[in-house]
Amino acid sequence: MNQECNETNNKLNSNFQAGELLTADEMSQYLHVHRETIYRWVTRRQIPFMKLPHGIRFRQFDIDRWLTKRSSPGRVVKKGIYLEVNIDK
């Protein structure tokens, strides 16, 4: 499963350069969410973004760091179902 996720991420990352500024449409493809979800997150200031004269842009580096901070370790119980695992114990 992890190998499959890594392969998918590598394919996505090959389309987007780390220092590149991405549009809301590109972010929706990168995160696999609807474009309106991206705009809702921006309105609520839940996702890092830059407001430029020609619109809102996202730095992939900031998004990747944001995703890392929001993720939690887990283990696969059944395909598509994850349990959170506390590794501190």
C-alpha cells in the first residue's frame, strides 16, 4: 500500500515542481479534492496560500509541509480504512 501511495505521489510530483506556484485548479488535482473545497479552505484560512494581483496561488513546498503537519501515523485495517496508532506508548 505504501509503495502504491509513493508511486502515485511521485507521478503527481513529476507534474508539479517544488518551487512552482500552483493555481486553485492545479491544487484540486494535486490534493484530489474539488476546486470549491480549495476556495473554502482559503476563505477559512485552513490552507497556506499567497494572494497575488492576478489571483490566489499555492507553493507546493508549503502545501507538502502543511500536509505533513496534518497527517498522523496509522495502519491499514481494511482497504480504505485506517486506524490511528499511537507510537509513543
